[in-house]
Amino acid sequence: MENEKELENQDFMHAHNDTVEKVKNNMPEEELLYDLAELYKVFGDTTRIKILYVLFESEMCVFDIAQLLNMSMSAISHQLRVLKTSSLVKYRRDGKTVFYSLADDHVRTIIGMGMEHIEE
């Protein structure tokens, strides 16, 4: 029954081949789209967002981030590892202390644009 309705409606529907072809030619490779989706998954965790916001303000060590967010150092370290693997944060050593910061201005832009969007 439903297929019959679809067939009836096909008389009014037609492909816009020029538009479809243009979009198809501009689509990124499947692997790039997968990587983009994986990147956005990283932003799907509140703790990671909090850490990024902390680093938005200042370079910090694990101990200070843990204290600021009232979390364990191991929990912060785990999330920093995820952020580092996704190239969202970088680190530098100063003696025995490791300081973390945002990887680049792209991360700042992504966070800023996200906040602008939800505050509209």
C-alpha cells in the first residue's frame, strides 16, 4: 500500500541531476567525514568541555585542573589523553610538571562558535 503511494507521487517528483552532481562532486571523502564525526564526538563529554574551557583561559597542570574542577587527577589525566589524541590539546614539560594548553586557535574557534550558537 505504501509503495503504491510512493509510485503515485513519483509523477510529481524528479531528480535535480545538476544539483545532485554538483553536491556529489563537492562531498569530502568518506574517511574525512568519518574523522570529522569522530572529532565532534570528543566534544560530546561535559568533562572534556570543562577542561577545554579551563585551558581556554590558561595553560594548566593536571593537579590544578583537577582541583579547579573538583575531580581526581586520574579522571583529568584520562580526559586529557583523549583530548591530546584528538589534537585538541598540547603539552609542555617544565621539570617534573606537565602543562596543558589548547592545541591551536582552531580549538578556541570551535568552542567559541559552539557557545555563540547555543546562546542565540
